[in-house]
Amino acid sequence: MTKIDFLYDVDEFHNGIHLIFKNFYKNQKTQIFSDSNEKNLSEKIWSMDSYFIPNLINPISHDASKSVLESVALSNDFNSSFDELLINASSLECPYFSRFVNLIEIVTMNEKVKVGARLRLQNYRDSGYEIDFIDYKELAN
């Protein structure tokens, strides 16, 4: 069963992504699910100074034996080469989240994102998933 964490009180999605990789999940085949402009999010992630997170946008195919430099994909379509960690940087539920070993939901202070997160949280609980909560402000200090 997928392990689910909620990282809450995040100011911006890319800051949450940065903190996730810095503190928890390194070297995992990771997909970032987003309902915003993937190119814009990708550029923000590439340009982080303190922790480098190279990524691909909507890869068609991927050789799983490739280096860590190609282990993060931004896409809304499932790609079995990126199936260890799903980061939801969206106000929507990812329809294929259960195919991943780990799921982290990023919850920003934006009301639209919070409303969606509350609905997803209830859906996960109703489906029997255990949820862990991570306070972004505590982790960032």
C-alpha cells in the first residue's frame, strides 16, 4: 500500500519540492504531478541554489538504468520508469497515485489548494490509507 505524507503550510510548490528532496527522498525515481505550467515549475526547480534537482518534462520513455540526473519527471501521465515517489504539486488528486510506493501531497497556503487537500485527505482516510503530516515551517528551520 502506498505510504502517504502531507507536507503542509508551504508557501510555494517548488519550495516544498526542494524541502522534500533535501530532507527525505533522494535517488528515487520520482514523478511530480502538477496542474500548473510544468515548464515554469521545472525552471524554478532547476534554478534552486542550495539543492540541485534536475528534471525532465513529460518524458515519453526513460531508461531506468540512467543516472540520478534523470530520476525526476514532471508529468500528468503515468510513466512506469518514475514509480517510486509521487509528489503532488497540484490542487487535484492524481488518478494513479496508488501505483507509487510513496506519495507526498504538498499543501500550500493557497485556499484552492487547501480545499483540494482536505478532500483528498478524506478520500485517502476513507480508503484506509495511513497519513503522516509534516509541518513545512518546522522542517524548514
